[in-house]
Amino acid sequence: MNEVILINTDDIRDFLYSYKLDDLDYLSVLLDLLDISDSRKDNVVFIAIATDEIIVSAGLFSIGERQILAVRYTVLYIYGYSFFDYNQIYVVPSFKEKFIGLLKDYSILNIIDLVLLENIKGLSFDNKYIIQKNTIQVFDPALTSKKFAYIFGKKSLKRHNNIVERNYGYKIEHLKGSLISNKNYQDLINFHKERWSFDNIQSAFNDEKRIEFYKNLKERALMTIITLDNEVFAMHFGILHNKRLIWHTPVLNIKFLNLSPIEVLLFETSQFCSTNNIKFLDFGLGNEKYKYRFSNSEEFIYDYVISIHLKIKIIIFLAKYLKGISTYLNVIPRLKEIYSFLNRINIVTNRINIYKMPKDSLRVVELVKDVRFTVINTYNDFVSFLRMYNLPVKRFQFTRFKEGDSYYCLHNDTTVFCDGWSRNKSIFISEINKDLIIDNGCILYDFNTALEFRREGYYKYLLKNIIAVIDSELYIYSLKGNIPSNRAIQSVGFHLIKHNF
């Protein structure tokens, strides 16, 4: 029996070609991971057991530092844990304990505190090593007579797909491996970053090295691209593995959010699975609601931890214990209650002034030199406009357009100086936790001037131009303590109608 530990990727490849590994799927995974580690210049260690020129246990690992309960520790973890939805090691059942023993010996020799095997599927170790069990949603066409029509035959998917096909220049591409261009990858990155910024979440592509993972999957990579009138509508990067398609990285163009791009993407993906004899559509990690809706079975993945030192065992136990206590005590809701209470105290002290401009008031356009005034009434135009200035689009803005609000701004070719919104109905004012109710007319709200352009009159210029284009009674409000804002509002002709509201 040979215990093998290698850190040079070329030596690892030579070993894999010299010894037999019965699991060819795992062999292809190892070779992909070695290419990824080379391109990212990551340090890896290959740990294996071989007997009679046959590999009976193997895993590609990396070493890093983590922290729990303010205690830092060194960990040996499976390389690729942050790339794939599942991680793999190969262990013949009769060699499980020997392989764990080898991992322990290596960790002791290299002053490593614990071994962490995350997101493991299809390989079970002793229950004493399990620290977490997760559920994965999967669609198995063999479990229904409809096969993949169970997905693409759903009314909502068909309806949304018909809408975009009927109203736009609709095109679908399924690209494999080398057919995926650098531009395709760059589009994936850009739309992913924009999409998650939309909900104030950091994109995984903020790690510049992450794209190397995608590019090194070679023929296992599948990119589905839907374009409408030559503009990307939605994309999906999937992983083909043993007749299974893993739903790995779906992205959408937020400009078309109202057209349900994820459902259209699922319609096309399920049709691809049907015509290409895919056995499973695997929705991978994540608990998004649509994954439960379009799956018909589930699988389990496990996190295993092998503690090398007693102190780490104690810390992990305490962390799990405290997590249980916090769940029992409902700590998060209580913190929310405290925050809500403090926020209510702040709201009680807030007061606003409400102003009105009658419909028959004199309204004259006034613009400063080299500055343009723009009115935007549709979400699509708004997204295109903000992209020109490299400004993020947020979900609350999408909601405002759904409710019929309009956007106004002063800008030149490179800069947005000042902007704001209008609403043709009553509005909830969060600063005072009250509704401002009007019978008719228009409420102006949420104005902002970029810090470097304040005290230069842009707010007044913007208000004057909005007043000139809206032919109705206008209302506007400002916090009582915001003296500059109150002065600007009155200077353009608004009259105070409620004080300390």
C-alpha cells in the first residue's frame, strides 16, 4: 500500500496517468481542478492511497485559515469548495478509515487544526464527523410520465416564453466548451455583478480569479444565452457531469425583469435537457423558491469535520451549542425588535413641512449652461440611462416604476448632478412613519444632489424644470431640520401648507 502526498501539479498528473482510477468522472474533475489551480496559481496538495497500481482513495486539498468564536484556526479543505456546488473525493469503502488516518497524520505533521470536507455527496463517513446536512433539489424525469415537459409544460413558463417570443427578436444558443467566447464570459460577469448589486449583495465575481474556474471546465461547460433584439435577456452557465446538468450560475438582464427571465431560461434549459437525454436537472445549492417548484426529488450533501486538536473540538461544540441557544431564544427577531424600537424613537422626533404649488402657477423652464434635464417614465429607459453613467440600479427603483412613478434628473454627458422622483398618488413617508394623502395632483419626493455639487443651485434648477413639465397641482415635503432644502423649495414658488406634520 502506497500513501501518496504530492504538491506539484505536474507530478500529480503523472501519478494519475500512471495509476488506475476506476471513477473516470472523478478523474476528469481532478484534471479540471489541476488546470484551475495552475491558472489561478493556487497551492494544492494531493493526498491518496494506492495499492497494486490502483488508486483506492484520493483528494485534492488546499490549506487556509478561518475563524470561529474569535479563534483563528488552520484548516485542510477540499480544493474547489467555492467553485462547485458539490465537492468530491474518491474513497473505496474499505479504505475510509485508512484515508482519514492519512489526513490526520498529514495535518498533525503540518500543524493543521482540522480537516473540513464540505458539500460532499454520494460518500458517507461515520456520523461522528457530520456537522451539517443540506438538501439539494433535483428534477428526475424518470419520476413522471411527462418527463421534462413537467417543467417546460407549466403554464407560467409557456406564457412568459410566448410573450418574449411574440414581441421581441428572440434567439437561443446553447454553447459547449470551446464554443464559449471570452465575450460570453465577460457578459456573464457583468450581468452577475449588476444583478446582485440590484439587491445589495456582493457578486462572487468580485473575486477576479473566479472566472478561471469557468474557463477550465472545458467540454463539461454549457452556456445558455437568450437574446432579445440582439440584447442579452438571460444567461445560464451550467456544468454537464455524467448526464446530469447542474444549474450553477443563472443570470438575468435586470432591464427585462418584468418579463420573468429566469422562467424563460428554465423553459429553454428544460427543453435542452429533454432533447439531449439529460437524466437529471440538478438545481444545486441554494433555497430559492423556484427550485422547489420545478423539482420532484431531493438529495443530501454533508459537511464533515475531522478535528485534530481538542481545543478545536471544544470550540466547534460551543459554536454549535450557541447557535442552538440563539435559535431557541429567537435572537434575530429580538434584535429586529430592538432596532425597530430605536427607529420608532427617531421617527417620533422627526417632523416634516409640506408644500403645495397650485396648478395655475407660473411655470418657466430654467436650465444652467451645459446641463440637460431628462424625464424618464419607463423602467427599461431608466436602466439604459443609469448604465450610461455606470450607476447601479436597485430593486426599490424597479418597484417605483411598477407603481407608475417618474424619474427626473439634471446631467451632462458624464455626470448626474441632481435627481428625484414623482408619484401621482398618496405616498408613505418613512421618515415620519405616516402617509401623505392627496386627492389629486403629484407628489415630488426623494431628491438628491451629489455631494460635490451641493450649494450650487442644482436642486432649484431641477425643481423649476419639473414644475414646468407637470401640468397639475404639485406637492413636496422636506424634514423640518433640513434648512437648505426648505429654502430651495420655497424659492421656486411652493407654499407651505402644513408645518411640523
